Amino acid sequence: MVDLSRTRVVIRARETGELYDLALAVIRRDGWSLLRWWLLTAIPYLALVQSVIFLFFRSVWQEEPDASVVLYAFLASVLALPPFSLFTGLITTHLGMSVFVKKPTFREVWQAWASRLGPLLLSQVFPLAGANLALPEVILLERLSPTTREGRAAIRRRLKALASYGLSVNQMGGIFAFLTFLVTGLVMGGILFSLSAFEVPWRWGWTLLAFQFGLCLAGGFNKVVRFFMYLNSRIKYEGWDVELATRAAALRLSHTIGEDVSRKTPRPAPSKPR
């Protein structure tokens, strides 16, 4: 049994469809914990992209902008996604720590993610073992570093194993592309319908903003799904549930012993003034 904050999840192998339901259940129950990390990720992305648009593509807010300007503005929204994906690692880190810690603090999650930021950046500049969906999860959850020869070899072995389980771009990329398209399309439709209901004049700028917001929501949801796909793959093919249960039990035992020792340790008597 894994306790993700207030959501109890039974550790067992699941089918892909079940993982979507599990991701939605965790988001529904622990929405605030995940929302703060999503906001910390989405706000800088939206601020960056909107700043670029106002500086270089301001005409999208006019009635009839040039088609090439609109195209470049959409392209800028997509090109700004790599730093966004780095920050979504906060969601992965929070979920990973929630497997062992009942409710990790903001500082614990931030420090754990920041300590892996260098390897994440390095892995984006110098890809290891080609395109693989699970590379951020391997670096963040298994704490492997590509800065050493041994670390790079361990990462390649892990990615090769995960690819053989079915967790690779070729095998799962289409599913995540469809999820991104579906979530982004639904968000854009909802925002544009709301603007039309309030009789706000339509501009390409609103469409761009809805597109960017939809990408943010899709990226956050995909991160939760990817975490459970990674967890499920290792449980299904490696029996990782035994190791997880053992590590979680050991951590709970160490916390219990520490609390008992702190309660039983006598406090020194105050010294009398001379």
C-alpha cells in the first residue's frame, strides 16, 4: 500500500487504462499539493511566452494580423516548452517522495528537485540513449547522474530496460501526443466559448493564450500519468512492489524509533544560579 498524501494506492501491476483513472484519482484527492507545483511551473512559462509575444508578435491582438506572425507566435509557444518540462519535474519529485513520505514539505520537494536540476539540464543538451520518455523519471526518482561514466552507463541500462517494457517514445509517444491534443483542444474550446458567451471580441491573441494554457494543463496531467506508468512498468517486470514496500516500511520504522527516542530522552535539569 502506498500513501500519496491522502490517497491510498495499492501497489500492483495495472493496465494502461487503469493508470489514467489512477492519475485522475490522485489529482482529485491531492489536488492542492499538485496544484502548487503546477502553478510554479505554468506561471513562468505563460509569463515568458506572453512577454515574447508582446515584444515581437503584438499584432496578434489586432483584428487582422499577418498569417506568418500568427504562425511564429504559435511556434514560440511550442519552443518554450523545454524549460516548462524541466519545472514539471517538481510534480514527479513530489509524487516520488509521497511514496515514502506521507506528506513531503515544500522545502523537501524543492531541494530534492533542485539537486537534480544539473543532470536534467545535461541530459537535455546531451541525450543519453536517444529519445526516451522515462529519462526525467530515471534521473529524479533513481537519482542517477550523467556526470560520471558509471552514472551514464547505469542510465543507459535503465532506459534500455524500460524501453523493453514498452516505455519509450516509439511505443508510448502516440498516446501522450493524443492526450496532449485532447486536453489542449478541450481547454481551448472551453476558454473561447466562455469569451464568446461574455461577448469578448475575438483575437488571435486569445487563441494563443488558450493554446498555451491548454499545453500547461496537458503537460501537468501527462507528468502524473508518466509517473504511474514508470512505477507500473517496474512493478510489472521487476517486482518493484516488494522493494517499495520494504523501503517504505523501513522509513516508517526509523521515524517511529526516532520519535520514541526523542520522547524517552530525559531533558537536563536547569542549572541553579550560583
